[in-house]
Amino acid sequence: MTSAPAAGDPLRVARDRRELAGEAFRVVRECLRSALERREEASLVLAGGSTPLGLYQRLGRGGGSLEWERIRLFWSDERCVEPGDRASNFGAVREALLSKLGRRPAGVHRILGELSAAAAAESYESELRRHLGRAPSFDLVILGIGADGHTASLFPGGPELESPRLVAPSRSPQPPVERVTLTLTAINAARAVLFLVSGAGKRQVLRRLRPPAPDLSLPAARVRPLGAAPVWIVDREAAGEAALARG
Ligand code: 6PG
């Protein structure tokens, strides 16, 4: 594990996805423990996609020292599919984490992908406000990025990028097209954000997202949580030497 020498959001480079998962596990555990020292419950938002799966498996196997009974789980986004569908972000977490944890979190708040995107977004916004109050501030939001600079299911040029709501329907250029996503309003109210990025396919977009001049046309570049700059954990394939040189 190495850290980039440059300024800007902290970037940690892992040798491979296994080391990325290990470092992410340490960051998540520390963040949740710190939150539970200050508040009765902690709120953790889980990303979709494949990169975080190693982390979720680590949490399922080794997260026993965490007080899961005081931790509420939420999702950054969901595809409009049944929870048992192989494309479901909830289904991936159920398989990698929940089925192995052996303990019951304070809440498992999945996005109802079986509904229409609009109905699921309405429902999830109410769920967030019911459990986190009128102005939810998640303790930690885990996010990935796509090669097009999307994050969660916030896609370049999408109207959801300007939404004042906490949750919005969106449309993905890749199937499943119908999505539901936390908005920048919800994400940027978080106390902490952790980006996990892996694979050579992300090298180009990572370069466009890093200092000195992040490309603000990319949704991931507009993630600027009030609490602190996002933490980035990337593998060596995504980092590439050039990306590191630019900071
Ligand atoms: C989704 C995710 C999406 C994902 C990125 C990265 O529902 O697909 O929320 O934003 O995090 O596309 O995916 P990978 O980790 O598989 O590269």
C-alpha cells in the first residue's frame, strides 16, 4: 500500500484487489467505530458493482468485532430488478456479507428494485427520512466509479445530477437501464466518502478525476462531502504510474 505524494483527496494505491479490500476493510471499521463512539447508531451506504465485493466478504467474515446491532445499512443505488436477480446490488451484498455475518444489523434498508424507478425513489427517500431524520447525513458512503465517470447511478448529463431530492430515478447507458440512486444532495451531506476503484479500464477516468483539475462534467468529480475530502483506495492497475505522477 502506497499513498500518492500529491495534495488533494487522499489516494491509497493497493497492489491488487485483495489488498484493496483489506485496506477498505480497515477504513470502514475505523469509520464505523468512530461514529459509534459519538452516536447510538451508525449509517453505512454500500456501493454496487464488483470492486467492493472483496470488502463485503471481509466484513462478512471478519466484521465480528463491529457492533452490527447499532449499524444501519443503506445502498447508494439499485437496478430496477427483483432482489434475487443477479444484477441486484442488494442481492450481491446479501450473498457476500449478510449471509455470512451471523449477526443482525440495526437495519438493512434496501432500495425496492422490484418497483418502478419513480416509486422506488419515492419510497427510499421516505425510508431515509424515517430512520435518519429530515436531513440525513450518512457516516460513510462507499462508492465506485464507471469508466464514463459515473458514480452510484449518477450518469454524465443525467437530470438526476441537479436533483434537490435525496433519491432519484435515473437511466443507465448500460443495462439494466432503469435505476434508482442517491443524489449528490444526499451523498455530499455525508460525513465521509470512500471511493474504491480497480482495473486498468478506470485509469483514464481516474486521471480526469484527480487533482490538479478534476473534470466537473464527471459525476464522480462532484462528490464533495461536507465532512471531509473523499478517501480513494485504488489498485495499481487503475492508478497507473501517470495517474500517480499527477497526484
Ligand atoms: C452499480 C454501481 C456503480 C459501480 C461502478 C463501478 O450499480 O453498478 O453503483 O456505480 O460502483 O459502475 O463498478 P465496478 O466496481 O464493477 O467497476
